Amino acid sequence: MVLMKPVLRIILTAAVLIAVSTPRLAAQDSGIEVGAKAPGAAVETLDGQPAELSSAFGKSPVVIEFWATWCLNCRELEPTMLAAQKKYASRVVFVGVSVSANQSPRAVQAYVEKHALPFTQFFDRRGKAVDAYEVPATSFVVVVNRAGQVVYTGLGGKQDLDAAIKKAL
């Protein structure tokens, strides 16, 4: 066995301790905490009427996607969202919360119609929902169970929504 110099041993030990103790960034490491009660937030419908995000809670699990028409990750996630909605339509409510950055309700409505998005859609003009859910970026998904508890958060164009929804059922 080769003996290491004390300085080298200290450096290697420190590197191992840092690697072991540094949390790895995962989708669940950002945004609202898993286990938290899903908050309500003042939003509006795409035709400008006041609405409350929490109106979707209580009867069944809810999948919320914070998205934008210009978001490439959102477009990548769109087929996954559509497939999940088709598979779970009778048991899960799907909600889109469109962020207000660089878009309007009219542009969002046109996109929703063009892409035949069957989800309930809200527009977050004042950022109340974004703030309440601590949304780190668009394509952020939150899954809420029937009791109103967050059971999943994820970010990006590739998410296993099937596994996430099963946590809420």
C-alpha cells in the first residue's frame, strides 16, 4: 500500500466530502416543495375574466403546467402532456398556466386553438401563480393530489408524467 502525503490525503478527503455533501440539482429541487399544500392564485381566463387557480382543486388530481408559446421545452413536453391528458382525462384535471412574459392572452388563445390543447387554460398576467408556486422557468409541471398536496414537480421538455400522475391517484 502506497502512503499518501498528508496534503494530498487532505485534498482528496475534502473533495470526497464535498462531492458527497453537495446536493445534486434535480427537477424536484426547484419550485414549490413536494409535500406542500398547493396554493391558490388569482389568474384570469384567456378572455380576460378573473379566475382562481384553486378552482381546479379538490375533486380529482390536477396537473399544472406553467408554460409559454415561445418556450421550446414546453413544445417538447406538449406531446407528453397530450398523451397523459388522453390517458387520464376521466380521472385527472389538466391546467395550463400561461406566463405573461412576452405574450398576450390573444396570442395564447391562438396557440391553444392551433395546437388543439384540451386543457383548462389560465393567463397569469400579474405573476401571482408564478410567485405562489416559485416557478423557476417555463415547462414547470406541478402535480397535486385530490387532497391538495403537491406530489411532484418537474422542469423541462422530458418528464415522466405517467409516473408523476400515478403518485397522485
